Amino acid sequence: MVRILVVDDEKRLAAGLKKGLEAEGFATDVALTGTDGLWMARENPYDAIVLDILLPGMNGYKVCATLREERNWTPILMLTAKDGELDEAEALDTGADDYLTKPFSHIVLVARLRALLRRGAKERPVVLEAGDLRLDPVARRAFRGATELELTAREMALLEFFLRHKGEVLSKHDILGHVWDYDFEGDPNIVEVYVRRLRNKLDPPAPQGGPHRAGSTSGGPHGPGSTRTSSIATLRGAGYRLADGLG
């Protein structure tokens, strides 16, 4: 029998979901807090999870991200607020498979769950790498060597785009279309601003006062005297390229 976990702190809604799903033939467990939901998801082999965002103890984003970090790929249907585009985007960014906006139809909920069950628990994309630069698209964490990078959501999206196209020349138009969207009507020079910010975080300046070899660059976490070149090259009139041999 298919087994579903419902995580929602609204007792009446959770009870209604349990009753409706059991009528469809699904064995259904309920957790009323994020911490209980995470514990149950870890301890039991569920076929799918229905997960609310606003939960006591731990919110739905954190529950979802934690499960994905632990390589638990149980399909997750996240419940978002009405007209909550940011909720929907963050739900998918943290590793949810689908979302449903409240209030929702029980028929649609069951249809979405059946679609997730047909797909099954498939492992997500592997960590993206270029030399000593790594990004986990599911956990939304990036590292340069052993150092974790503190990136904003937009910087993370930009880095992911570069890593998926390492070695390729990406124009401003390409970047705007994928990291922002093709309907973006702001100043396209915003790309230069974010590339510069990201480059500064990937290649921070070396500490002062250490030994420095002639002809070497001063940037990078490897410290003074590092010969590491810029991670993101600017090609005038063409765009930007992430080096594919970083280190």
C-alpha cells in the first residue's frame, strides 16, 4: 500500500487530508510540527510527503532542504500560500518536486500526488564542480575548496548557470534570460554588477603582509602568492566565461 506523510499544523486540515487520502486507498500519517515531520520522514519509508510551509519547530523549507541534504529523495508536494510566487519558487529551490496553492481542490491534490508517485523517488542532479569550486543545487550550498561561500539567492543562481555551462561564453542576454527572465525590463548592466560581486566572493583578496612571488596574482583563498587566475573571465563584446580548470 502507498504510504503518505502529511505535515501540517492546521489540525482540521490535516485530519481532512488524512481522511480523504485514506478514502483513496493511501495509508496516511500526520505530523503537526516540522520537527516531528522531519523525524517521521527519516524513520519511515514514505512514498510521498505533503508538506506545509508555515510550521512550528521547523518550517517546510528547512524540512525539505534537510531531507535533500541527507539524500532522502522521497517526492515532496509543498503547500504554499495563495498567490505566493516567492513561496512557490523557494519550494522548488529547496528541493520540492511540486507545489499546490491553498486553498486547493482535493481532486487536484490527489492527481498531483499520483503524478509524483508515478515518477518515484529519483536522485537529484549531482554536485556541480569546476576545479575546487562546488555547488549543490538541491542543498543550495557552494564551496571554494573547504570554504563555504556566503551567496545571495541571485548569486547562487548565477553561479549555478555558470557551472552548468563551464567553459562556454555566456552573453548578458543569456544570463538575463536564465538568471532573471526574458521579460526583464531593468538595466542589463545589472549582470555586470552581479558578476563582479560573485567574482569577488569566488576570488577574495589575499591577506596583506605575506610572501608574494613575482608575476603571481594576489587573490584567492589559497593565500598570498597564489597563482590562481580570476574564476570568471570577461570577454569584451562577447560576455563571460567560467574557467573549467579552477584550483
